[in-house]
Amino acid sequence: MKKFIPKLIDKSLIGLNLDEFFVDADVVLRCHKLFAKMSSETPQYTIDPKTSRMQFEITKDMEDLSYFIPKDEIQNILDNSAERLHRLITPCIEFQIEKGSQHIIPPYFYTDDITSQIFNVNIENITNTIKYFENKKLNLPPIYPAIHLPKNILTNETALRYVISSYTDKNIAPYIKGFYIMIDGLKCDKSDEEELAGYLKLLRSLFGYDVRMVSLDAFGYAGLLIGASTLISGLAQQEYTSINNWSKSTTRGRGQEYTYMPEIFAYLSEIELESINYKCSCNQCNKQLPHTASEKKKHFYHCRVRDLENISDTDFHKGLAKLNNLYSQGLITAKKFITEELTLRKSSDIVSPIKRWLTVLTQAEDIYNLPQAEEELEKLLLELDEHV
Ligand SMILES: [Zn+2]
């Protein structure tokens, strides 16, 4: 079953009866009472150690993390593997174990250069995480590396291949159960078809692993169709990830007056929704409009879950047809909003994204067949080898 997992950011997850949530390490500290409540009530959760954030402006709670490395000491940590093990890797793993995280995410840094020291250190951190468990003679918990790279990687086939082969190297592959994919700057409502198709190729290339998409909007449904198991995001927030937002001066988030409209996978203002007498039929709203911030977030959650129920299918082709239908209906509704002037939002904001998603879906079958195509190519090369 494909899943939507919300991020624990505030109290809005209370009462949703979740079976799983995702949470940043600094939130675990900042909202320790909320975390204690949620973690005792929820069967499973994973903590993102958020180590890449230490390269940028940090939140004030990050300094209290046992594995916190000040920005000006990061280069030293990258250069010195013994110190890295002692100050970063070991305490980071132990923090996750102690807090009961179901998956262990080895510490990771952000880089836009796959030939860089940072990229290699990220792979080494995975190796060292495996060694930690072997040395301690502890049962290996599922290790789920985070792949945190910029979106330009998605359109560079050579780079993408290198990333995939590095993260699925035969020395670490047997210990890795899955991945958390964080593509920086990938805003699916703004991204072009090439980027979006590249993203799906990345997901598909990790075939055989439990692939989890972090911070994505409703284009994530296409990722679930292609092979990812899980879509993770905040409720009506944090639907994309950007290092540019990691600075104190930037204000984040959408204004309170906006409400998610699931029919078009976008946000409209309350005034617009009231003027068309919009009623939501999700489990939260019960034919009303959500008003408070908490109601709007719960509404978002129920809309995501409902969509997933509607499009999930064990058969790829049936799933594709269902998703095509969902996006097509969305396109019709979004166009209607523009032509009947029911919104102040532009066609480029609410119509074009869905159009692009539908275009990418026309490539979905080819992308879905990628692992098979690779296998056939390998077989062919092997046969050629034998004949030479
Ligand atoms: Zn609703």
C-alpha cells in the first residue's frame, strides 16, 4: 500500500490516528512534549538527523543536538575521519536509536558537486554507520540513507547514474533497506517536464529499495506510481525543500488565508473559496470549509489520504489510468477557474503545472520499464562478450 506520511511540525497531527510520522531532529528537541506524546501514540516514526542543515543557518535548537558541528568546524570534520566518527557519526546514530527512530539515517551533508569531498564523505558515513552496528554487535536496524542533492542532477543522465551506482555500491547495498530522497529546489508545480521525468527516473533506478520521497507536492503521486512507497511532507507546508530557505532572514510558509483545494492540487484564498461557495467533502471538513490553521492542516491530510486511496492499484497500468484521470479532472477544474475568472491566481500557477504533470505521465510507462531495459541491455552485453 502506498503511503502518505506527514511531518511532525506542530500540534496538527494530534488526533489523526496515524500509524507513522516523520520528524526533524531539531523539532524533537524543540517540541519535546509533543514528540513524547506523538511517539508514544504512533507505532512508527523516523527522525531526520538534519545534518545538512548545519552547513547553513541553523535553528536555535540544533546547537543542543549531541552531534552538532558548528559551521566553521565542518571542513575539519570532513577532513578528519576519526574525528567525524567520534563527534558526528556515533552520536548521530545513538541519538536516533535512543529516540526510537524506526530507520537510521546516516549523517549526510548537502553538495551540488558529485565529484566533491562532501559527496564521498556521505558515502563513507554510510559505510561507517554499518561498521558501528557490526562493532557493537547490535542487530542492524534498517539503514535508510538520505540522498540530498540539487535538482540539476535530475537532468544530467551521467551524474544521475553516478549517484545511483554510488548509493547502491555492492559494499553497502546489502545493508541498505531504502532511501529518503530530498531534491533541493524541486518545486513540482514550477519544474519543467525534463526535471520531473528525471526525478521519476531516479526513483525508478532505485528499484528494489523502499524509496521515500521527502517534501513533495501532489506530483508525488506519480512517484508512487513509478515505484516509491511513500510520500512525505508537512501538512499544507514543506512540500518542497530549499537550502535557500535555510536562512534566518527568509520568512517561510504560505499565508494563513490560503486553503488547499485538492481538486486542483493548489491553494486558493478563503475569499475565493467562499465566493464560489466551495464545500469540501473530505473526512475532516464534512461539507464545510476548513477555517482554523489546524482544520486546514487536517483537511490537507485527509485529502492526501483520499487521493492515495483513489489512485492506488497493484497493477501499474490501472494505477496509471487512475492517476491520469485524477490529474485530467484537475486540469479541467483549474481551466474552469481561469476561464470563469473565479480566482486571482494565474493560469501559469494552477493550469500549467497539471498540464506538465500530464505530459510527464505520457513517459511513465517507459520510465517504469527502465529496470527491465537495463537488465536486457546487460544480458545483451554479456552475450556479446561471450561471442567475442
Ligand atoms: Zn476538507
